[in-house]
Amino acid sequence: MADAVMGTGTGTTGGTMVFAAIPEPDGFDEESARLVCAAFEDLREELPEFGRTFGLVRPVAIDLTAPSPYESLVGDVDASDRIAQIEPSGRMSINPDVFSGMLPPERAAVVMHELMHLLNMEILGRYARGLRGFQTAFGWNMCADASINAAIRDLAARGITATVTLPEGCIYPEALDELEHYDGAPSVPAWATAGGYYDFLRARIVHKGLGRIPELDPIEPSPELAERFEKVAMVARDVKSAILANPRYRGSYLADWSRSD
């Protein structure tokens, strides 16, 4: 990965933003690497606050031969349909075939989506609830996807940006509303954190009498993971502070995200 060289640029409101260099893609052909770099550049140009995150990640070509951990839960998975995923280490795996077929605003949104997964430090939210294993990870990831996608979609709805827009087929909160639904059930919030959505759906399960959900002991992260997320947390605080200081985002779900832990 290229060194996280720091630089400055002018944000949408005219203020000076500090950002890290665009990370060097690994394992892509020349054209795919160019599109990956362009997606990072487009995101930084339109939402410069996220340029601070680039030093945390390393984009790599996805290994389509590796099985999805969720395959046993959702049935047959066409590996070629997988778009992108990110690990706590910052390894951002991107499917170049799918990525190259997207429009530039969609590619920028995919990069933003994965960066927000990392900044959310979601594995710590699962560990705090004592959740482990692929089944709980799958349910949590649906909630996380819905939370992130709602925040990104809201930017276009409010006219904040038209150049960071998600592709079709993404999960949104309204899809979660269909899970464990019952007559008179309160609607899923228009926006909540991943943990907020997860706890909301757990409460529905209890209300429907489908069984008692045991309280689990929190899981202690490894020293390596804790050290890694100390660095991520510092960048997340900077990104969120910059968003909250920018009147452009006032009233948006991204501002709500920036106030969340």
C-alpha cells in the first residue's frame, strides 16, 4: 500500500481539508486500478471529509474463489455478484468486473459504503453484545448495510450531492421493516445505527413470543484488534467532527451518523 502521505485540499464550503493520499490498488489490471483510484478521487472531491480515511485502507482485487461465509445462510451465492467488502485491517476487496460496470457516482458510493463500515468499527458493536459466528454476523451486516445506505441515499434526496449515489439492489431500512413484522408493530426507524436496528429487530422477536433471547457476555477484542481500532477511532472522530462543522450536512442522516458512537 502506498504510504499515507498527508495533503490538503479545498472542500465544498471553501475550507481547507486534510486528507491522506489515495491508496495504491493491489492485484488489479491497469484499467481496473484506474477506476478504483478514480472512485476514491471522486469521493474526496465531492465529500472531502472522507479523504481523511484513505490512509486506513488498502484496495485489493477480490478473491472470487474464496467462499462467502454467508453461503450456508442465504443459499447459493454467485461469487461474481459480490461487489466489495472490508476487513478490520482495512483490506478493501473489490470485484473489478462488477465495479467496472458501474457508473462513476456508484463506484464512489461503494467506496464510501465500505469506508463507513470501517469507521463504524462494527465488530466491536457485535462483541459488546456477545455476538460471534457467521449467523449473527450476517444479521448484523444487514442492519449495518441498511444504516449506511440510508445515510448515503439521504445525501442525494436532500440535494447535497448527485455524484455519490448507490447502485440498484442495495438494502435499506424499509427492507428490514419486513423482518419479524406483526400487526401493530412500530415501523423501523428511517435511520439508526447498525446496533440500533439490530436491537430493534431483537425486540420484535421477543414481542412475537418467538423465544427468549439470552443476554450474552461481551467478548474481549484481541490486543491487536484493540490497537488497530484506536487508530480507526481517531480518524472517525476527525471525520465526524468535520461533518458536524459543515452546515452543508445539517439535518442529514450523515450528520446523525456523525453524532453516534
